[in-house]
Amino acid sequence: MGWRIYAASAVGSSHLDKGIPCQDACAFHVDGDVLAAVVCDGAGSAAHSDIGARLIADGLARALGERLAGEPQLLEAPRETFFEAAAEAVAQARASVVERAQADGRALGDYAATVVGYAGDAQRGWFLHIGDGIGVAEAADADEDAVVSLPANGEYANETWFVTGDSWREQLRVLQVPAPTARLALMSDGAMPFAMTRGNAALYAPFIDPVARYLASVDEAEGSRALHGTLADPRTHGITSDDKTLLIALRA
């Protein structure tokens, strides 16, 4: 038993038209039954948010994975204890962005990105979240409801919170996943219109079920390539013009 991870990012049509790179990023770290996975969405208005998203995704997945390797009991800890561990991991990843901004002589806000992440093992887990994007953990027991970590936005529809912001710690949210997870999905907001039901209560079965069935039949490299093809399909451009990232983790 273990995790099988399939992940891909695709450039949105609005960025293709303007020659802008994909500003999403994802990363994961697996150690036995322990999974740390992260999806970041760079701010469209920030000049180097693609770099910020990549640094945060890589750094946070690594920091969480290494922390849990040494302290797996954190997954069973009270919310306050896990929150502090998550905040330390975010701070560690954020420091790499601060260092990059200083080296480039640019403002930290030029690297702005949101984050949605998951840390868990075969029995339990936690979401951690700053800003938009969404995480869904579907239980192995069909009678258990899915746990959904919803996006958080500001006063306006196009406003959200970023890891690079001064109030990142106040905006950090953690949400417990108390039961074993059979299927996990993390995504940027560009994938939500076709991967989530209306109201974001659950994954959209007509999309996710055939995708997951196919992924379960192939290895991670082939599955991730196929997932990229799905996200990059021109038919998605009629649904959203945004970059799209989707990470799906299945219990093998």
C-alpha cells in the first residue's frame, strides 16, 4: 500500500495569448505512507509570480515532508500543534522567496502566490491553506463525507491572500482530515470550474471518476502526462482562461 501521485499544470489561454508563462506550480514529497503535497497559484498581477509559486511549492513540500519524517505524531496532534508546525514550514518556504526577491532587487509582492497543501498518512491528514485554490479528501469509507478545504478571498471576487503578504500567518488555515483518504485532489482555481460541483461541495464525478479510473491503470509518469493533456485541451478554454493545476493522489 502507498500513494500514487499524478500532477500537472497547463497554461491558460489568457497567458498563451500574451506569451506569459504558467504561474501555477505543484510539488509533493512521499516517505512511505506519509505524503506532503502542495499546489500554488501565482498572482496574475505579479511580475514573477511563476518563480514565487515554484519556490513555495518546492520549499513547502520539502519542509513538510522532512518535518513529518522526524515527527509523524504531528498528524495526530491537536489543531494548535499542527498549525504551529505548518506555520514553521510555510515560513521556511517563504524565506526562500524573500531571499530570491532580495537577490533580484525586487519587491516581495512581485512573487506573490497562494497555497493549498495536504499532509497525511494512511490514517489521517491535514489541509493547510492560504488564499484560493481548493483541496478535497475523499474517505476510503464511502459513508464518510469528503473533507473540502475551501478558497478564501477578500472583500472583492478577484482578491485573495498570498504567502508573500505581511498577514500570511493570520490567513493560514488548517483543516483536519480525520479518516483514511482514498482519493485526494489539490487544484488551483483555474481547474475548479470543471473539477468541482457547483458550490464547491465535492469533486465533479463526471469529470473526476473517469480520470481517476484511467490514472489507476497507468504509472505515475504516464498518468501525469495524460493529466496534462486533459488540462491543456483547447476545450477547457471555453470554461476558463486561467492556468490550471491538478494534483490527484490515490491510495495504491
